[in-house]
Amino acid sequence: MEAQEDLSRIMGVRHMLGT
């Protein structure tokens, strides 16, 4: 289960995009 790391990265990218 390595989805937590992906989620953390996606969350950061989302914040950077401003979504």
C-alpha cells in the first residue's frame, strides 16, 4: 500500500495548481 505517498504528492500538486 504505497498510495499515501502518492496522495501526499497529489495533494501538494493540487495546492500548487490552486485547486
